[in-house]
Amino acid sequence: MNAAENIPLQGRYPVVQYTEPPRDHIIWSLCCFLYSNPFCLGLAALIYSIKARDRKVVGDMEGARHYGSTARCLNTCATVWVSIMILIFIITFTSVIVLAKQPA
């Protein structure tokens, strides 16, 4: 009896599960930190991204998943917040220009 006979098989082939490593969203966090940092959400996202990367290097995949998820939520909030502010600015600027060009 060799070692290959001790492997439990499901059907005909062995089952191999591949799990992808958790994402740390470091690039998105850097962009949010440098370009859109409302209420320091970009900084907080960058800190959580670095923590996620550190946990991944250590081998704590559950901790890396937790920190990565928090970084993703903070990045999403920062991106949505800045998008809304840009949209409000464009609407305000356009309405001021239109009102300024109307004859009195």
C-alpha cells in the first residue's frame, strides 16, 4: 500500500480547493488619499489597506479579509462623497454662469 492509496477521492479525481488571497485595495486607497480625502476617509482606508497587506504577509488570511473589507468600504464612501461634491460643484457653477448671462 503506497501513499497515493490513502488520498480520499470524490468521484474519480481528488478535490482541490483554491482560494484566492484577500485583496488589500492599496492602489485605490492611495488614489483616495492623494486625490479625494474627504473627512480623512482616504487616510483611514490607506491605514486599513496597509494593515490588510501586513496580515496577508504574516499569513492571517481572516484578519487580512477583515481589514481589506474595511478599506474597501472606506474607499467606496470616499469615492461616492467626492463624486457627489463634484456633481454639486458642476451644477452650482453651471447655474451661476447661466444666471450671470441673463439680461437684467
